[in-house]
Amino acid sequence: MSAIPDKNAGEIHIRGGVRLQGKVKIQGSKNAALPILAATILTEGENCLKDCPKISDVYRMLRLLQSLGGHVRWEGDGVCVSTGSITTRDMPADAITGMRSSLCLLGALLARCGSIVMEYPGGCVIGERPIDLHLQALKQMGVRFHEEDGRICGQAPEGLSGADISLALPSVGATENIVLAAVTAKGRTRVRGAAREPEVEALCRYLNACGARIDGVGSSELEIQGVERLHGVSYRIPTDRIVAGTYLYAALGTRGCVLLEQAPCGHMQAVIRMAERMGALCQETGEGLYVQSLGELLSPALIRTGVYPGFPTDMQSVALAVATMAAGETRIEERIFENRFRVAEPLRRMGADIRQTDSGSLWVKGGCRLHGERVEACELRGGAALVVAGLMAEGETQITGCEFIERGYENICKDLRELGARIYSV
Ligand code: UD1
């Protein structure tokens, strides 16, 4: 079997109205796995990444690593990657333009090869998603950029050098790119205003295990002393806080009672607190996160997204879906990506009363009864929100555009069926 299967998403059909019950194991984190896979480019020897999620974005990244000359093989739930000899010639353009995380290759390949030519990365259509902070920081480290035929060309003929970098915004991707560029650069790099998301922390921990010298891991000030070389390691990818959050809200929305095995509770505090305000009893146990609906679904009044440890933008659409049925009005304020309300339209077709008050806020009436519809997923988290809405709705929901959902969820239908849902991929 090929190390990288082709997945072919069909539709998801859901017969709603079942209270979720039981337990499900949470998969490895997409947003941690992708930059760590890019980071393997910097190491000598083999890396075994346990609990690597089998999702289409990971397959895309593995395809990119293979095209660069890397070797990839799956061993159970882990993937082993070695990137002995690297050439930047033949990166498949569609794998780069197909996902935002291909941007991590910028820092990693500049560090490893001193030059890069690549397409502008793609990803979910959730807003402008500029890359100015990435480019600015890498320029400070000695990279010269120009554009050729719509592609980014970067060169660091003298190699990369450490720099003092202050990020105007705590961008997750820009922080990751700086870290990737800095770990083998000459001298010391200081990053002020770094993103503190758990996935940045996971990347730093992985790199330190490979021999990097990163101080301040998990804080907004990183200090990175460049080292000559990094070695491969065996590393467990942390579990996915957004997938766990999705199932937590699905349990809450269906008035269920579930155990989310290995949910990363410590990194889910804002999501857990919001679920409690909406009527969930949440208990952190040695096994994971236990969630029980206390009966009535209540509006949390305000859901405002923010950088970590705030309420994650990736959970906003799923929380919106639940808020449509909660008693009372909810205001949703999106502070990270300006175009993350596309799911409001299909939710309206399912019976939700949602109004956009300005470009960054929604008003949700609440207390509605959702009904099944044929709806289209337009992006990853909006697609997951439609799944949650379908679980709560009366009748059958049919979701198309499921390739977006497969970018981040290993097998959402199987996971939810384990909790008793009537949900099928057809
Ligand atoms: C990552 C996550 C994504 C999550 C987001 C915020 C991955 C693969 N994706 O995306 O799931 O929703 O963090 O937690 O890990 N910005 C600029 N200039 C830049 C870079 C970013 O203005 O050069 C802006 C963006 O437009 C956005 C904000 O900064 O408004 C945050 O973006 P960023 O933290 O970079 O998100 P991503 O790394 O793209």
C-alpha cells in the first residue's frame, strides 16, 4: 500500500436527534503535526511521530516531503520520516496551494537549503491571510525575497542569522516559521510577541528534543540559540484540542454524556468554561474529559474569539451551531479571521436565526429548532459546525463538500457513531 492514500470524500448523511453517549479517543493534533512534519527537514536521521493524524492535510505535507526527497512510512498510528537528501525542485504546486501549513516549509527549507521557490500557500477561505509577518521576520534573518511568475523566491546566500524580532501580531504561523529558521541559524534569535498556542509549544518541544536550544517555550518571548545540527527523534503528537472541542460541543448540543479520551484539558480551558456556561458539566479525569449535559441549553451571551488562551477561532463556528438552539441571545465576535461566518448561511437554511451585525460580529436569536437540510461545507471548521448542527437537528441532514472536513478530522463519522450518532459517509 502507498504511504499516502488518496482519500475521496463523499457526502455525510446524519439523522439527528440522538443524545451522544459513550467514549471516543481523540486523534492527534493537525496544527501540531503539520509544522513538526515540516521541521523534520532540519534533522538528520529518522523521526517517528506517534499519533500523527491520518488526515488529508497530513497526506499533503507527506507528499511534499517525498517530493523533496524525504522517505515516509507509516507504522501503526505513527509516521516515520527521514529527510536525508533534500532538493527543492519538484514540489507539487497543488499540495502547496491546497493548504496554509505548506508555509512552514518556507522557514524550514530556507534554513536547510538557503533558497526556495514556492507557490503562495492556500488553505481555508476564511479571510485575507496575509504573510507579511513571515516575510518581514525572515528578511531580518538575512533572506532576500522577490516574486517570479506569481511564486515566492527567497535566497539567503550567506545563510540565516539570528535577529531580534518583534511581532506586531502573535501570528501562529509566523512564530513557527521564525522558530524553524532560527534553530540552525548563526547566533541568537529573540522573538517578542510570539504566539503562545499549544501547537507552537509542541513544535518547540519537538525541536528541543532534536537538539535545538529554545528558551521560553510556551511564553510570548522566545530565545533561540542556533545549533549546528539536529537529530531525528521519536515524538508523540499531542491530541487535538479542536477535535476534542468539537465533540464536547456535539455532546452538549445533543444533551449527551461522553468521555473524550485523552482530550488535552489543560489546553481547552476557554472552550470548557464556555461549555459550562451553556449547560455542561465538565470534569477532567485521568482518562480525559468527561462531559455531561445538565439539561437545558443556555446562551453564553457572548462568544469572543482571541489568541490563546482565549476562545479559539477554530471553535467559533461549532459554538455558533450550538448557540442557535440555546435559550437566549448570543453575540459572536470574531477577532482573528474576518471571513469566518460563511457557515451562518447554511445554518439559516436549517432554521437558525442569525444576523450579521457588522463585519466581525453575529447576533444569534437562540432557541430555534433546527431541521435537516442538504447543505454544503465551504471550509474545515464550518463543515464540522454543520455536522454538529445535523446531530442536533430533526430529520436528515446531508452535507456535501466533505473534503474540507477530512482536512482536519480523521474519521468524524466513525468517531460520532461510537457515541451513538446516526451518521454515515456515503
Ligand atoms: C493557525 C492555525 C489556524 C488557526 C490560527 C489562529 C495552523 C495550520 N492553522 O493559522 O487553524 O485558526 O492559527 O489560531 O496552525 N496575519 C497577518 N500577517 C501575517 C500572518 C498572519 O496579518 O503574516 C494575521 C491573519 O490574517 C490573522 C491573524 O494574523 O488575522 C492570525 O493568523 P495566524 O495566527 O498567523 O494564523 P495561521 O498561522 O494562519
